[in-house]
Amino acid sequence: MTEFEDRLIDAALMHVPFDGWSEAAFRAAVDDTGVSPAEARAAFPRGALDLALAFHRRDDARMARQLEAEDLSALRYRDRVAHAVRTRILLAEENREAVRRGMTLFTLPMHAADGTRALWGTADAIWNALGDTSDDVNWYSKRAILSGVYSSTVLYWLGDQSESHRETWAFLDRRIEDVMRFEKLKAQVNASPILSRLMAGPNLVLSRIRKPPARPPSNLPGYWGTPGR
């Protein structure tokens, strides 16, 4: 992300709590930074929508850098994931209203696909930062499950008034506990002589699924990949 783009995002964040991720907020950000409307449109062709996505990706990148600088080896697997989700949410603390407005924006039918890609990008950034090496169907399932955990936790956090977000972190722990129960059930199925035979066909099909090939970073509007990877 360029300094120019950073400036526009920061300027927009001053207006989003009042105007949402709207054309009014986009134009105000352009006026505040003193850049030409043409330059702003070149960087963000869809205006506020692309600004909202860029804001989201910027915090994903900040989270990845922070996690990669930490030594999480002493933590259990589930605690690493919980820590990563907390880290991502807390990075947005000072812009909580902008996150709320973004959730509203991406619930609109015409922007739902962009919101889903952004959410998947966050889950992908978390798993990459935690050193995930899966390259089969687990690559997809990990990101799909974490997308659900992250999105539900953010929604809870937006309405949480407890001290230091205590209730949000308890909610997060419960969601991760649900995931761990599911993983335990999968292990039990695979260990069962009868159930494992029943699942032999589906497992054969799933074993042929591979993660998508790596793509270079892109600045195209709505691009959901993790920048720099």
C-alpha cells in the first residue's frame, strides 16, 4: 500500500463514523488530502467501497506483521488461533465505528461478495502468519471455519460493553472450543474401522483437492489476497 493510499484511508476514517463508507466520505477524504479527484479515482475506482476494502486489508497486513514478530511456540494450537483473532480485532479498536459501518456496507446484497472475499482474506492472513502448511482440502476448511469464528466474534465485539472486552474473549473461546470438538469428532471418525470405511469414497475425492496456486499481489479493486504474499 502506498503512502498516497494510506493518506486517503486515514482521511476517510475521520468522516466514516458520520457518513459511513459513502461517496460523501470519499469526497471529503479527497478534499482533506488535497489530491485530485482523478488521482483518487485511479487508486480507488469504486470510491468508498474500495477505501473500505483497503482499510480492511491494511489491518490484515498490520496483524500479520505483529504475529510474525511474536514467538507463539509456547502456546497451544487453539490459543495461537485465539490470540491471532484478538490481535486482529484489537488493531481495529480505535476505528470501531468504521468497522461497524463496514459490516453494514458488506451486508448489502451488491457488496456481499466483496465482504466475503475480505473476510476470507483475513482468515488466510491469520493462517499464513501462524505458519499453516496445509495444501489440500484442509487449506479451505481451516479458512472457512476461521472466517465464521472471526466474523461472529467481530459482531459480538461491536456490541460488547464489558470491561476490556471480557465477554467478547469468552465468546471467542467458546467458538474455538466448538471448532476443537469438531476436529476431535473428525479424528474419531477416521480412527473408527467402520466409519473410516464409510468415508473412504468421500475422503478419496477430498484428497485430490489442492489449495489454489500462489498469485502475485494485486491492487485491483476488491482483490482478496494477502498483500505481500
